[in-house]
Amino acid sequence: MPVVLPDILLYSVFEQLVACNASGDPRSCMELLLGRRTAIPCTDLPIGVERFILRLGVLSPWGSAEEIIERCTIYPYHRALVSPDRNKTIQEILLHGPGGGLKTLLGRVANGFGASPPLRYCPICAKEDFATFRTLYWHRAHQLPGVLACSIHGTNLVSLGAPGSSTDRQRFVCVPACALAAKAKNSSAVLSAFAKLSRDLLEAGLPASDPEIRRSVYQVAVADKGYSRCNGAIDYDALADDLCMYYDSFREFACRDRLLSTPKHPLAWLRTILQRPERSAHPICHLTAVRLKVEQNQLVAGIG
């Protein structure tokens, strides 16, 4: 059993186990790891973690399947933005499966953001990992939705095709050896700050939250900032204008068009998180609003 490295994805743990044990063809590997020959390895939100830890037995470096979810998946990034009831449903899927509808429950496909981003690595992290651990692996923080920069080094991440797009979806994708020779390019301050905020949410380990409480906190903060009209309605146009100004119309974001929505309804997702919190909204929507709160006198609050 390989050592569990800092910020490692469970996907990389699987990959290392397969390599160390020369586990054979992909179907045999899936049976060995997850007890099902037809299982498809998921990079960021693996399904059936309980089966994996049971198969490891006394060799497991984790005390429970819940610990694997906490340390080796990106679910802690999502958890603060789901209700306690939904959290129970999601936790059950992660532990036991089946995985149908998981990313919809998490808001990952809301507003057309998509659910299967490419794998990403930082050239500087890769060099440091190899120098320290003599291996390369996928970091959780680099796979967070919408994150294009390394939160530690402020450099652009290098993207590979998503494993799900491969014709052989059971084969593991390794960090390529060329990562050690890749040149690091500095990212922008906006993308680096967004990467750090996303990582902070991942590492905070926040519990699931009541959506009604989250909405009330948002609305009070928006009113305090002066975005409520005389009749109590929220001035969404002014709020959207300020967010667009701060983020330079999301010019550098890979999901720019989805965040901007339409000219007729700019940043339409603001209405979802402020008026209908029970509906799924992509975490990127919450994080962009929270970032403005941090920089502009607590305009929008609600995470944590």
C-alpha cells in the first residue's frame, strides 16, 4: 500500500496501487479495487469508497471510508453548499453508490457548467513532488471546478483531457513525465485569488448548511451594502454590475459565458442563491459572490 501523500486524490492512490501491484488489465483492476469489473474510476468524486476500504482491510492507512472522502476527494469543497438532508444522500452515494445523479445533486451541472473537467497539474508542484516523494500525483486542489491556477505558486495549471472522454474509460491517467520539464507560467492575480479561495473552502471542512439560513445571511448582507430598493426588492442589475466590474466581466474564467448568463438577465444565478436556495447552484457562483464580499466590505456572505 503506497503512502498517502498530501492533498492526493483517491484516483491517484488507485493508480499507484495498480502500478505497485502490477494488477493487470483494467477490468481486473476495478474488481480488485472496487469489487466490480465494470466500475469506472472517477477522478474527483469516487463512488463506492466503503467497498474499497473493506478490500484493503488491515492494510488501510485510513480509519474509515468517511476519512477517505474527507482527505482524498473534493467533496468537502461542496458540502458547505448543500443541505443536511442532501448531504446524507450524497454521503450514502459516495460510500455505497450507485452514482447516477450525484453531480446534479451537488449543483455541478447547474447553469450548464458541466460535470467532468480535465485533470490538471502545476509544473512547480510536480517538480517539488518528485524531489520530495520521488513520484508524481494528482492534487485535489488542482481539480476544483473553475480553478485554472495553482493556489500555492500562482502559476497556470496544465490541463489534460478528462479520463471520461477516453475510449477506454477504465484506464488510469497518470501525471505525465513531461510535467517535470514543463515551464511554469505566472497566472493572473484574479485567477490565483480564486484558486486560493476555492482551496480554502476545500480545506475548511465545513459542515452542510441550512439553505434558508444561508439565504437570510446573503440577503441581510446585500441590504446592508445598499442593494435593496425602497420596496425591499434586490437591485440585481446594480449587484451584477459590481460583480462584473470586480472580475473584469470574468474575462479570464473558463466558464465566463455561463457566469455572465445572458445580456437580458446578467448573472442570473444571483437570483437562485438569493431567492431559491433550495435549488442547486454551482459552487463557483457562491465563491464569486463570496470573493466580492471579502474585497468589498462583506457584500455577500453565506458560506460557513
